[in-house]
Amino acid sequence: MKYLSACAAALAVATLAGTASAQDPQVSFNVAGTTDYVFRGFSQTQQDEAVQGGVDLTIGSVYVGAWASSLDFGDNTDVEVDLYGGYRWEAVGVAWDVGVVGYFYAPGANSEYDYVEIKAAGSRAIGPLTVGAALFFSPDFFGVDDEATYFEGNAAIAPADKWTISGAVGKQWLSASDDYSTWNAGVGYALTENVGLDLRYHNTDVKNVPIAGDRVVATVKLLF
């Protein structure tokens, strides 16, 4: 699942939903509409809107899930489906998360787009502030690249009831394409227990590529 960042997502879920027993099986669903699906600074929809949704199952520290989004690569690829799983735990005051994410694209004519990443992330809460970092590695990345590594530092703070301010800075290293940096910052608001709004600025250091340029994206998300 493509989150804004590990710690921002954790704060957003905590704001929108209550906490159940850690060992009880928990199933949650999410549906979202966004003015632009941006992944690591690049629009996946030719700067147009997207519809997204997913389901997550958590049992204790183990989680699995699936997430999908409409997209537009300028060819016949219309849908992205992510399948993921992992393990979360807490040690030395840090919330750890290790897992695997598979990215799959339909209708399948461009199967070279499909790839898998290994993820390791950690975050620490300091009062209302949560800071974190995440590392992703793929041995056979999307399109023409082979090995790829992405590292991100992120932070989120809840300055008032229902409000979250968050941001992230990331670096993508690619074996064939040019490496680049990306960053985002935004504000989220819990309209109700199950409805969240997010307004976010995205940018990269990639020059003369419109889908990697700066933009402001608005998203509404429903959790149930």
C-alpha cells in the first residue's frame, strides 16, 4: 500500500479509528478519491484524478492487505494492484515494520511493470510528534531498471484535535534511470471518525518532466 509516510499513516489511522485488542483479528477497509495519484513524486495518472481502495487484515503483529488504484501511464495500463504483508512490533521505544510489497499492473500487456519490494521501517513518538524512516529495496524494479533502493525520512505532528501536519523527504536510487529526490508536506483533518481529508504539496528535483513537477493534491479517504 502506498502511504504518505509510515508515521503520517499511523497518526491518521489513530485519529480516525479506535484501538481494538492487539490479538483480535481486525479487518479494515478504505476507499479514497484523489485529484492526482502521486507516487514518490511522480504522477501515476497523467496529473488527473484517481479512485482507490483497499482491505487490511491484522492479527497481533502480523498484517496482510491489498490495495488498488486507477491510473494512466499513457498506454493500455489502467489499474494498479498492490499485495503486501509484514510484521510490526515495538522495541527500545521504536515501532518497527518489516514486510514485502508486490506491485501489479493490469490489464497485463506490460507485465515488465510488475515488481516486488522489501520494506523496513521504524518510527518513534515524542509527545505529539512522530518521526520515522523507511527503506525499500527491489531486485527487479519497474520498467527498465533492475536494482532500486528508496529511502525516506518522515515526520508527523498532531497540533490539535483532528488535525495532522506531516511531511517526508525521500531519495530514489535506480540502476538504469537517473536517481532523484522527492519531498512532500501537507495537512490532514479528520472530518468524522471515518472520513479524513488531506491537502498535500509534492515536488522532485527532476527537470523538464511534467508528471514529476510540483503540484498540490487533495484527497478524501473513508475508513470502515
